[in-house]
Amino acid sequence: MADVPPPSHELLPGDPGSPVILHVPHSAREIPAQVRSGIVPQGAELERELDHITDAHTAEIAEAAARAAGVVPWRFVNRLSRLVVDPERFPDEREEMLAVGMGAVYTRTTHRKVLRPDGFDPEPLVERYFRPYARAMTEAVADRLAATGRAVIIDVHSYPSAPLPYELHGDGPRPEVCLGTDSFHTPPELLAAAREAFAPCGRTGLDSPFAGTYVPLEFYGKRAEVSALMVEIRRDTYMTEPGGPAGPGLRRLAASLAALVDAVSG
């Protein structure tokens, strides 16, 4: 019997009364065979790129936080690598990462080398993976709004301790925890709760080296009941870089994320 490919994303239910969605978009390494065939690096070279680009163990951090939280949050987890599509990019010219070949479908690697050949048509991947993901996340947020009157999206990411060549803003501070914000969707009380929750993990910084947060376009800039925060965790605080195992720091970060979930769930 042929292997059945894993779903490209998964919504893991939480408490019916929880407004919180832990969004984990970049934790997976899985690339379907038909997508892998269109990628230039192969073998060990591709595995090394996955080491650099994957937010390793962030799904485990979110899972441990969900178990520890007083009110279990919902989790929306990408089961495919961001080298398939990056669900957090704008799918058009609004995306600033197009400047380094990293729009919704990447054409360059973390080191600005060729990932997909010139002239590659991204639309089939956008149609097959990006748009269904966006629809599913939109539905998940709408469901929390209907159930609780609000939705709180907490994006769970990680980033390397040293900047990689693809980073557009890699010359700024690299604190243990970077909090990415949006002027419309990140209220002061959400940011304050995050600073307090992650204080045991070291320094918390704001929008450096990565800024912004993820809100489905249907709600973006329109629905203040949808609040959002990006949590970027520096990888050396919980794992061996670039793609190695997790260490004891994972438990501390999960406990802090659980504390943030509890702070914004009531």
C-alpha cells in the first residue's frame, strides 16, 4: 500500500471557551516528493538548508505549553516545511521578502543560493498549499470569534543566534525572546503579559530581528477583536544549532508560553 502523505496542516482542538490559537507555521521538515523534485539542492545540501530554515522543536514547545495551561489553547500546526510554501508571507508584491527570493514560495536559500530555478511558476504550489492553509486558519479564527467573541493568535517561531544572509534586518538586537507586534492587532496588555511570562527566559526584545505578526487577511486591519503576537525564540536557548536536538531550555520556554496562554485566556 502506498504511503499516504501527511496533511499539510492540522487544527488541534483546545477548550471550547479558549480564545487562544497557538500558530506553529515553520516547525516541520516534510516536503512531498513532487515538491522536492522541483528544488535544486538535494540530499545533504537540502537537509542542511532545512536545518537552517526550520523552526525546530517549536511544535513540541507549543504542545507542552498546551498541556501545562490551565485553559487548553487551540493549536494550528503546519505539517509541511516552509520550503513547500510559507503560509505567513503575503502572496503578492506586498511581501518584502521577495527582495531575497523568499515570498510565499521560496526561490533562494537562507544563504541566497538557488533553491528553485529561474522562471519557476509558484502558482501551482500557492493553489495547492498556500490558499487552503489560509482558508483553514481563517476558519479557525472565525470559530474562536464565534465561540468567545475574540481570538488571540500567538505565533510560535524560533531564530538563529547569529544572523543568516537572507535576513533583511539582521543587524539589530537578538534577545533570547523577540516579540513581534502589529500596531493594530497587538494591544498593550497582550505585550505586557508576554514580557512578564517570558521574563524567566532572559531578555525580551521588540520587533528585532523579526517584526510583525500573523493575522488572516480577512481580519487584518479590520477586526480589533483579533489580537496577535509573534514569539520568536532564539534557538541557542533551547537546542543545539542549527538543526540539533532540544535541551532543557525547551521546558522553561513551554512553561513561559503556558503562562502567557493563561494570562490572556480569561
